Amino acid sequence: MDEFLTMREIKERYDSEWVVIADPVTNKLLEVQGGAVLWHGPDHDKAYDKLEEFQPKSAAVLYIGDLPKEEVFWL
């Protein structure tokens, strides 16, 4: 998946999924504006497994959509 997608395109294609974005383009506030989606799916843990598998130079892992209320995340 080398195709550059804007965040609008990513949101349209991968609603309610986790995405791993390689070489994300960000604005001055470091908000992701787009990039190449390496992986997408419903599993948060698998997203991080894929991040380790692909080992891109830079990456972002994002949930596209509203997080389910039952999800708990440690930062």
C-alpha cells in the first residue's frame, strides 16, 4: 500500500478501524494530514504488531471514527 491518501480519504475508506500510516504528513500542530496506509483493521493490538512488523521510518497509529465507550487506553 504505497498510495498517498489524505485524511479525508482515509476516513472515508477506514471508518471505525485502526490504521497504521507510514511517513505521515503533519501540520504545524503535528496533526496527521495524510500518508500511506500500511495496515487497517478493528484490532488495536494488531495495529501495533503490524507497526513492529513493517518498521517504517516514521508512522502514526490512529483510530478512525469515534472510540467505543468500552475501550480503555493507557498513554
